[in-house]
Amino acid sequence: MDTRVVKLAPSILAADFARLGEQVAEAGEAGADRIHVDVMDGHFVPNLSMGAPIVRSLRPVTQLPLEVHLMIANPDMFLDEFSEAGADSLIVHWEGNNNLSRTVLRIKALGKRAGVAINPASPAAVLEEILHDVDQVLVMTVNPGFGHQHFLNTTLPKIRRVRQMIDRIKPDCQLEVDGGIDTVTAPLAIDAGANVLGAGSAIFDAREGITAATKRLRAARSTAAN
Ligand code: DX5
Ligand code: ZN
């Protein structure tokens, strides 16, 4: 039976930005564990989203940890800014970073939790040497850049491989999945070993509303545990 505690990280990419504070508060009251902030620069991914001012505005209105997912070409340039704005975790990509260890160690030196993300085409093995230094791995279950995409089932075996690696090398490292997570795909990802669910449209675009959607996803469990 799977006894891991699964955490829920609603992504505000799908929120109504005119009502952001309100919507984040609603997700928090309904049981969200942290808030996921997707930062895109139009270079690393073919889309633009938001920057540190959003983190700064959210910081006083929620007590939930803010995790910042940096999908940007030069994350090192912005670590200080996001840190000062009130981020609790900074997640950077393996792809395109020639000095990932330096970036991760800088995040730790800022007193923040460090995460490393990998895209669907990147193998689990690239995490092996950096895992000692990270608090969290994020396995992209869609190609980064947009919300509302379909979960890629082909990432499931990789999630299992990352889980095995974490259990062997750094058992307290968290394993987040991000992209296309809903009540159907969450149990698959949890079965494969994920213990943090990043979810945008399934929470903030849900027809049943944010509260009901957060509660439903919060209740998602490994099918093996039921
Ligand atoms: C994709 C982002 C995800 C995205 C998830 O590039 O990193 O966090 O917002 O959105 P959904 O849950 O709609 O796939
Ligand atoms: Zn994300």
C-alpha cells in the first residue's frame, strides 16, 4: 500500500489574473499545499507568462509556500529577484543549463528549496549526479510552455525510474509531475511514484469551481492503495 503523502500545487497559469489573490485563497482553503508559479520568457519556451512582481504581490496574501517554475533561458539572472520577491522554492530546468550544479548551489545559498525539472524527451539519468543537492525533481508530463495540454503517458516509465533513483540516492527529495494532471492522470502519476501534483486547468478552469476541484484532486490516491 502506498502511504506517501501527496501534495497538491495548483498552477496559477490557468487562474483569472484579475482575481488572483481571491482564487489562490480559495485553493488554499480547499486544501492546496503550495502555489506553483510558471515563469516563461518566450525563448526557453514559446510563450510568455509572468515574472517576479506576481510573486511579490502574492506573498502577503497567502501563507502557502510559493514554488517558482523557471522556464527561462537564463535562470541565474533572476534567482535573486524571485528570492527577494518571496519565493520558497526555485525550480530550474536541466535542459540548456551548462552549469546546473552552480545554479542549484546558488539557490541553496539563497536559503531556498532547489528543484530540477526535466522535459519529456530528457532521460531520468541526467538527474543522477545532481540529485544529492536538490530538494525536488519535477518531471514534465507535457512539453512546457502551455497549460491545458494532454498528459503524455509515455512519461510514466520515466517517473518510475526517477522514483527508484530518489529512493536509492535521496529519499526525502520530492517528485513533482507537471502538465495535464487531473483526476484521471493523477492516480497514474502517483502509482508511478510522484508525490507532488502540479495542476493548472484542472483547478482554476474547472467547471465545478476551484473549491470542489481542489478537494477532488487533493483526494487523488494511488489506485494501488484503494
Ligand atoms: C506547463 C507548466 C504547467 C502548466 C500546467 O508549461 O509548467 O505548470 O501550467 O497546466 P495544466 O495543468 O493545465 O496542464
Ligand atoms: Zn509548471
